[in-house]
Amino acid sequence: MIPPKPAARPDKVSLRQYLKLFRQDLLSAQPARLYRAWMAEFRTPFFRSFLVNQPELVKTVLKERPEDFPKSDRVGEGLRPLLGNSVFLTNGDAWWRQRRIIDPAFEGGRLRDTFPAMRAAADATVQRLAERAGTTVEIEAETSHAAADVIFRTLFSIPIEHELARAVFHEFRAYQRSQPVVNLGAFLRLPRWMPRFFRPETTEAATVIRRLIAQLVEDRAEAIARGRAPDDLATKIMTTRDPVTGEGFDTDEMVDQVAIFFLAGHETSASALAWALYLVARSPEWQDRLAEEARALDDTRGFAVMSSLSASRDVFREALRLYPPVPMMVREAACPVRFRDRKVPKRSQVVLSPWHLHRHERLWDDPDAFDPGRFATENGRTCLRDAYIPFSAGPRVCPGAGFAMVEGPLILSSILRQFRVSAVEGRAPVPVAHLTVRARNGIWLRLEPRAADTAAPPEEVPQDPRFGRMKPSTG
């Protein structure tokens, strides 16, 4: 099956046309040659940009010389009203300090600790969808709800029905709708003292979100002071001190981090899960295989069940390959370098494109096809190692990658255990990139109940210690 893919633009367009296409959709603004190129250069009056697809160059930028390719400040121009100085936007000493405080909360053993909250969110998702059974559902809205529920349950031990959680989710949806793909600052290197201009609704939504998150953080700080805080991710992060400086996050810093946890953890998981459901809706044989495999959820409530959901993991991994939630990452050359005998001047943009790398015609077998079985082949294993970066790679790999690879397959299996999903004729989704890769007019699926055993699940069985040691990874 060949799932939807956006049409590429003509090879040559004017700068005005390019900017117009870029604002509408990052993906269709790119030429088709990028699916075969090892490297491509783009020149505008404002900047020089080099897209690198060759695995060796990607490895150089992300793993071997990350200090020479810090995250570009231009990426954050449109996101700073919400994210402040979060770990997503910082570089250098500030970034290292933030990661030293954050990373312990996401160590492998924490996956087992947070699994009950993920399972509760998955069960709640199934209960909500049961009310929609027999109807056509815009599934991205449902996966957004599910992913947000996971974030709040694992971070603050509250379900999305909690008043503050519900308010953050509502305002975040408004922020998604108002946030443009590009801001003027992404094209012009503006002095730091020059004021930035954002759409009023974007600034207002960001202000409300940060105020609501600040209330959650302040309430948690009070609970920690009283010795009554639950042992969740927020408590772990807020009580961790940087081993180098001895300092922790103050309230504003914690608000910055919670904002990016919500953006990265909610947006990316919701996007990948929605696409995974669409892909199996178009592939009945894989859907039936996942539904059968998901019967393990009836027998095991604990983390050990993840060892039984291997097909679901492969489907979710393939969804991340075909529709990487973050389609492009931008770094900046801190010094002049040579790539493929071409000069890359200092301060040039270096673009890494998971979207093109994951579909590269010179790397992957049948790159545009949906084939979760590819990861068992020699080509799939090689590309998984060298050409698969849905969570980035190297020191800046997403600290929640391991969480995503549990959350996604778990919710996917939970849904397919209870429902058969089918695509709606005439409503094929068109991928577009805004904050993440979503469908232009949503992903519409029809849900029908599956015949299911009605017996209550047995008591929890001992957990598999191998999975208790899972660490965040890129795949």
C-alpha cells in the first residue's frame, strides 16, 4: 500500500512563490529531487541553507560534532512566546544544565513506574471512543486528547478531565490553530533588542497556557514542601539538582520545560498515533494481526505486556518513518566546514530532514510503501541504524523517545483490541507540516466494535525485568 504523500513543487520557483508555499505547508514547498539528493543548497537574499541527507553527514552533525552545529536560533522565533528558554531552544551551557536536571526523570526504570498512568490513559481513550462506535470519527482530535491525557497523568498525576489540565488542552488547541509555520525572524537575522511581532491570538494563547502551567507548578512546589507530592515526573524534575551547579529549576524555568514536554510529547505522539491508525485502516491484514496480538492486554495489566506487542511497535515505528512528526530540524554552522567538497560558511543553516531521509530513494527499499515488516530485513535494520531519526539523535535525542515507543504501541493496541477501523472513501488525508505533520482536513475513520471477551482481566503478573531497563532511544 502506498499511503498519501504531498505533491512536490516544481524544481525552480521564485522566492516569493517559495515563501508562499512554505507558509502554507513545509512539505509541498520542497522539490522532488530531495528524495534522491545527498545534499542540496538553497540561497535566498536572507540566508544560505544546506539540506543534508547523506547518513554520514547526518551522523557528523548530530553525533560526532554537535557543538559545531547548535540548534538555530531562527527555529525558536515563532515558538518563544510559549516555550521561553526551554531545553528545545537553548544551546551550550544552558542546554547542558537543563538536560542534567531533566534526564534522570526519563531514565529507563521510570518507564515501568509511569506505565500505570499510560495504561489508565489508554483505557480512558477506549471508553471515550466506545461512545462513538458505529460512527465516523476525526481521529486526530481523539489522539490529541489521548496524548494530552498521558502527559498530564505521567507529569502531574492528574487526568485530562482535571480543571487545569482541560484548560491547558483547550488553549493549546487555540495555539495550534494560530501559530504560523514561519515567523519573519526565521528568514531575517533580527537583533535581539528588536521587538518581535506575533499574531495577537498566538501571544494570547501562549500567555494563558503559561499562566495555567505556572499554577500547576506552584501547586506542586507547595505539595513538595509539605511532603505530599506524588512520585511522578514533575516531582522528580522539580526535586533534582544539577550535579555541577547544585541548582534546580525555578518556577519560570519549570514552566518553560513543561511547555515543551506538552508540545513535544503531546503533538508528536498524537500525530504518529493518528497516522498509525489510518495506515492499519488501509491494511486489514496488519490491523487483524495487531488486534489478535492485543489480546495480551486482557491477561497482563503491568509493563510486561509490552513484550507481547511487537507488531504494534513495528507499525508505530513505520508510521514514524512515513510521517515523522517533526519533519525538519535546523542547525547552524558555528564554524566553516566542507561537506561533499562544498563550502558551508559559518552561520549557514544546516537542515536535517527526517521526512526526506526516511523516504530516501537511494537508501530504503520501496520507501513510500507502508511495510512494518521491513525492519526485520537487512535493508530495514541498516536504515533503522543510519537513516531513521524521528526523535533526532546524539546528545539532543528526545529524552522522551523511550516513553513514546511505549505510549504509542500501547494506545494503538488498546484501540484495535476493541474496535475495527476503516478509512472513509473520498476523504484520504493530505499530509501537511505545521507544528507537526498532520492532515490538512483531519484523518477520518469509521469505528466498529469488535467482538471481545467480557471476562475481567486477571491480577497483574510479575513484570519482565528486561523492560524495566529500557532506555530512551531513537527507535
